[in-house]
Amino acid sequence: MNSQIPSVLKVRDLKVHYALRKSLFAWGSTPTLKAVQGVSLDLAPGEVLGLVGESGCGKSSLGRALMRLQEPSGGTIEILGKDFLSMRGKELRLFRRNIQMVFQDPYASLNPRMTVSETLAEPLKAHFRLSYAESQTRIVKLLDQVGLSKGSLKKYPHEFSGGQRQRIAIARALILEPKILVADEPVSSLDVSVQAQILNLLKEIQKSLGLSMIFISHNLAVVKYISDRISVMYLGGIVETADRKSLYEKPLHPYTQALVSAVPIADPKIERERKRIVLTGELPSAENPPQGCAFHTRCPWVVPQCLQEKPELLKTPSSTHPVACFEAGKSH
């Protein structure tokens, strides 16, 4: 990201912890699940930042915290230069239109008792004083933009396919003309044939509107297609951030290298001959994360320093981009 361009989103040391239910026979403090542990990131105007990692790494918790659907346990969030976490009441409600979200399951995120017209009109009523005619004109124009006809207006969610429902969900997120879109696994619940259509739609809309986007997924191939930069998450923290080309051609963190090695290649000959990195060792728990580097229980490069100190996400003389690893850039 160009350091001269001000960020539309600036996150510093963000934490999301969940209090777990304590056993009747347990004594002491309430156990805590540390879903997000000190994440910092920046999003430039018109940029797509991919957020990737295996299930349970904290991606969705981070996305919900950015929306304040889940209140962070610590850290700061600045949106368009304003302190988002300090906002309350009417100020928060009005400012929220600047950041909107597309959820993973389009059926669960849409009200089954509301027509498409009612679903899209609801946020307009909450934020703008528009006549019925003005509201309908805006809705029809947006439906056309996401590839749905005017005939969809009076229909209910159950009358649409999964891909069409996700188009409605995208339209609902865009109806308030946000500056930032958070897309949380927006294609993972769809058929493979439909995934490409929704990805192309998101890419086209992002370019035409100049949207900034956080795109969350566990699928590296999908993230590679749509993102400008990519951040890799592991056990609640970001371990590597780089532009798309650098991350796939020269990943520095051992976890990123393992993820990239698992992405299928279209050429059968290369696919057969290439070496996959298989991670071994114990998968740590977010309830009781290991001391030092969270990845040290599975890392092939582990050294004594990794067991005691937590590496910072930094660009060092031996690395081409920020990475949280003491051994990154060294020959192994």
C-alpha cells in the first residue's frame, strides 16, 4: 500500500475475546477464547485486501469486529479518519452506512418474510428521506447492477437460487453507497459454477464504484483472483502481508508456504511433480494459545527464540514484505 495515501480503514492491536461457559466444577477465572489477538492492518481507497487462513483462525471474528457486530475486547478502529469504537447511539447508526457486510450464507442473512423490495428499502428508510418512487428507482437500478430483473422485487428469498440470493445480499450491502465492503466467505456456500459469477460481479462492482474491500476466505485461489494485497491469519494473528504476486511467488512464513503449496495447479504435469508441504505437530487452541510464536508447535524452522518471544509483523532486511517470523528470509 502506498504510504502517501491515507487509509480508509486503520486497525491497530485489535483483540476479540469470548468468555466461555465455565464448568460447574471449575474454580477460578472464567475461561476465554482469544479469537483475535492484536491484529493491525490498513486498507487504502479502492483496494481489495484478502484475509486468508484455515477455519477457526479468527477471520470471521475480525470481520464482525470491524462492523461492530461483535464489540472488540481491545485496540482501535479508524474509518475515514474517525474513531469508530468511540461512537454511540445515533452517531454510530448513521456512520455505519460507510461500512457494510456481505455474509457467508445468503439465505440465513436475508429475512424470509420480506420481499426483495422490502429488504432493500429498509436501509434506505433508516438513512435517507426518499419518496417511494425515488426509493424504487434506486432499488431497480441496483438490482440491474447485480444482475437481477425488476421482476424480482415482489419475490421472497426462498424463490431464488443460492447465487441469486447472494446477489440480493450484495445489493443490500451496496444500497447505502458504503466506502468499505466486508465480504465474509461470500462464495463458500455456493456451487463452484456460481462462485465464479459472484466473484466476477464483486470485482466488477468494486472497480466501477471504487470500493475498498476486505475479502475473507479460506480459499487461496479465490483470494488470489480478487485481491490486491493478502494478509495470512493464524490463530488470531496476522503472520504475513504482501501484494498478491509476492505472496504466491515468494511466501516467507512457513505457514504461508504450506498454504500456497496446497493450492491446485491447472497443469497436471506440474501438479504431479511439485512438492507439497505437510504440516505436522500439535494444532494449538485459541483458548490456551502457546507462549511465544503461535505457530511453533507445527513449524519446521522452530528455534529456541520461538518458544519464548512472539515475533512482530515487520519488514526486515532479510524479508521483502512484513512477516511475523524470526527465521523468514534465511536459507532452510
